Amino acid sequence: MDYKFDAEHTFFTSDTHFSHANIIRFCHRPFKDVDQMNEALIANWNRVVEPDDTVFHLGDFCLGGSAEWNNILNRLNGKIYLIIGNHDRKNIRQGYMNKFEDVVMRMRIEVGKRSIYLNHYPFLSYGGAYRDVWQLFGHVHTSPNSMGLDTSRLDMLLPTQYDVGVDNNNYTPVSYEQVRKIILKQIDKARNI
């Protein structure tokens, strides 16, 4: 079942890792400490997301307990859906999960007339992969500055897949329109190879 959302008010992001000090070093993020990173991510988020917009966060939202999660969630604009990432699993029984519109392992949505499969991880095979269904993911921390363990395997992705993680998108949620343009460009490039 696809859930339907308005193209003009839908955003995607992943791997914010709020309050995770080590992610700065692991991913070569340009922040001096976790406080600067949290403030920059919150400011970037609220600069593009309005209170009534919908945001799909594709996992690895925050590190820490209730105080950290509540502090961040209370400051972010939008109606947030959490697709659980590997760092989120231990938190799903906490009381702050009700601050999300929904908390799921994966989700298939419709934006405009486009069907999109959302998961924390990139998949080489997913429902509709060969029927023009897009897949958005996170987890791999794609960026110009990072050579993660998954980098060489990302060459096998379909042109209809895109990493919406903050490291790949200037530490800011991306709109449906931005994703649409990127994927259409990837499809066009694949056709011309």
C-alpha cells in the first residue's frame, strides 16, 4: 500500500546522527564539536522545512537517550516519519517515538504520481525496482570527503536510487523536487552510457 504525499511539501533526509560526537570524525564532517553540528543540522532543517511539511527521515536520527531525542525533536519543523536505521533500533520502545507520525522499518509512498520505496539501506533488489519505482536510502554516508566501506559497491546501484543522507546533501533535508531532478539526471546519464 502506498501512502500519498504532496510533492511541494515533502522532504527526505537520513543519518543526521544528532548528538553523536564520533560521527564528525568518522565522516569528516566540518564541525568542531557535537553542539556545533547539532545546531547547524537544526538550522539547515528549519531553513527548508516548514511546520506543515512532511519529512521522511531514513534512519540514524540521534544518539543518546530521551533527553537528547526530545531536545532535538522539539526544535525541528515538520511532520516527521522515521524509517528505522541501525542506530535507532534500541530506541523504539522509548516514550518519544510518539513524536513521529509513524516509525517503521521501511515504507512505500506515492508523491505526485511517483512511487518511492524508503529504507535505511540501499538495496540492489526492492519492490518495483524494474517497474520505475525509485528507492531512497541513507546509511552509506556518501560524500565527496568520505571513502566509506560501501563506496565501491555503490557503483552497482540503479539510476533510480539516491542517498538522501545529510553527508550527501550539504547537511540539509532535500525536497521531492530536488530528488526528482537528481534521479532524472542519473537516468538520463545511464541511458547515454
